[in-house]
Amino acid sequence: MPRKGLEHEEAWDPEEYKEFTRETWDYASPAYVAFATRYLEPYGRELFKMLKVPKRGRVLDLACGGGEPGITLARMMGPGTEVVGCDLSPKMVEVAK
């Protein structure tokens, strides 16, 4: 017997949720840059202090969004290091580039 309140709910579909999430972040991507620069850049500086990335090291930024704090990390780590970002939203990846 279904629990009270769940009689009419549809089953959760992870692929549908993934697509909804992608579409939502694609839609938000133009406005996200201003937010990320203002609020996330300081985290990049703090992360740099905490990380022990060797020269010519690499950092993977999962769910990178518009690129912060990965962009700040890349600037601070200097030449020879690599920051790679990936995100579910192709439009966020475009913003990060």
C-alpha cells in the first residue's frame, strides 16, 4: 500500500532529472558569470593556499560551471600547470572558455 501523499506521484526518473538540470544551468549560464566572479573567485585564492599542486601539475574541476574557482587557480598556479573543467551544461562550459 502506498504511503499517504504518494498515491499520485510519478516514479523518479534519473535521466529526466539530469536533462532538467542541464536545461536549467544552460538557461542560467549568461547571468552566472557575474555571480561566479564576485562570489567564487575568493574561494579560488583560498583553494590555492590549501592545495599542494606540483609544478606542471593538473587539477580537475568537476561541475565547473562558469569556470570559477578553476580560472583563478590556473592563474595562480602559473605556466606549466593545467586546470581542466567539465560540466553537465554545455553552455556553462562555453562561458568557462
